[in-house]
Amino acid sequence: MSGEEEENAAELKIGDEFLKAKCLMNCEVSLILEHKFEQLQQMSDDPRNQVSQVFEKSLQYVKRFSRYKNADAVKQVREILSRYQLTEFELCVLGNLCPETVEEAIAMVPSIKAKGRVHDDEVIDKMLNDIAMIKKFD
Amino acid sequence: MFLKTELQWNVVIPAESLDAKGLMLQKAIIVRLLDDFAERKATKDLGYLLALTTVEKIGEGKVRQHTGDVLFPVTFSAISFKLFRGEILKGVVHKVLKQGVILRCGPIENVYLSSSKMPDYNYVPGENPIFLNAKSSKIEKGTTLRFIVIGAKWLEAEREFQALVGLHADYLGPVSGAPSASMYDLP
């Protein structure tokens, strides 16, 4: 993160290395951490002894704040959002917060309406409808 | 935000453990890496280190002159958690004070929401203190809040982050824990 520009996720000013980093939605992290926890369960009696506080708190958090619980639904969300020319960061914020209206989506991720971006309201509306469809079959 | 990044760390294997060859050595290196990873806990750049997902490559070992230990460069992928200024996410109220509330978000326990950043909410003292607004929206221990990150500070000595957040924009504030309800499902 360069010192000159102040960090601001709303404008996607989060440092070049993070713009290119892979971000994960809560539901994706939940699947990964749960799987890890199960692996540890197979290796010892009390897996909680094997995991750090950071791991445990994060697991609790993502389990609670995952909109999609099964692996197929999670994959679908990523797939659908990936069609809309979003950065990794924007994709994950939308996947996590699941805004219901175009207005809410823009409030959550203002950068999608920044100058030069291709997302008019119709496109955003379609995107929200596409994700909403997945929830019904979760 | 949860991040997945590729890292390269050096793992030091003491001279005594070097009798092991092949898979045993590889296992020793990975076990050491896991220990180092767990001990590191968090870094300023990546945030909190949650889990190591895959080991991509173990490079050639280099002997350290004076100790006889061998240093192996290991490339691996890991998941971390970091808060970005301007990011919007959810947290759970853990403590209610006159000056504001303390939230938990992911692995971070010290997320501060000042009363000055809770527009229209007023402190109501009592055994179970709460914040209340004119529309009877309540903020108390256990409430889930959607907030915006104002800033995150890395504390080098404690190896942890502190964050300042606010509710001073649209669509922020208490949200239901249930997946289908929205903030605006009010009578």
C-alpha cells in the first residue's frame, strides 16, 4: 500500500497487491475452514486444542454470516457474479451482504458506479436477481 | 475481507532432524511451517493468518554456516482476514458503553463504534445498557450491525488490529441475523 494515496475501499483504493489478490466470500471461507476442522477431528480427540483462537473465531463468524451453505450454491454465486466485470473485492462484498435493491448494492459497493465502469442500474438489477434465484434452492 | 494469498517463508530445520530423508523430511518441514504459521498470528500486510491451504513448493535447502541448520524456502497459499478503510461488513455487539459499543468481527475483538458515529441513537443506561433511536431500533449486546470501516490500526507489540467503524451512511445499522430478513422489514 503506497503511502501517498489514502486507503478507501469504497473507491477501490486498497493497494495494488490487494486489487489483484484473491478475495473469498464468507461462505467460501466457511467451507474451507469447516473442512480443515473435520480433518483435525480425524487426527485427534479434541480438534479445538489444535486450532488457534483466530481460526476458531473466524470459523464461528463465517458460519454465522454465510448466506449460502452448500458447496454447489457457493460455487454458483461465484460463477454468476464473475460474469459481471467486478473486482474480487467487489464480488465478495456483494456475495456477503446480498443487497436486495440496486440502491442498496450501490451503497454497499459504491465503486461499481464509478466513472468508466460498465454497470448501469439494469445490469445491477439483473445481477441481484440472478443471485437471489440461488437462495431459493439452497 | 478474507484474502487468499501466495506466500514464501523460510523454514529452518535443525541439524538433528536432518537424518530424515524424502517424505519424512518433507513432513518435518510442513509441520515446522504450520507451527511458524500459528505462532505468527497476524501481520500488518495480510491481517490475521487463519489457515494454510496448500503447500505449492519446497525449495532447495541452504545450510546455515554456524549452526548446521538448514533453511528451506517454502511457497504456500494461506487465508487471512483484514479490514479495509471504506469496507462495509457485519459484526456483533459485544459490549455497550456510554461512549459507544465494542464489536467483534471475524477474528478481531476490538472493533470500536463511537456514539458520535451512531446518528440518531441515544444511550439508555441500566443493567443491560442499550442504544435506542426514535424508531425504537435497538442496539444491545448480541445485536448484529452492518457498519463501514473508518480505519484499522496495526498494534505491533500485541500483534493485532484495532478498528474504528461507523453507521453514518445508508443501509447501515442493526440487521437481522436471519438470512432472509432485511433491515427494512419493519412494521
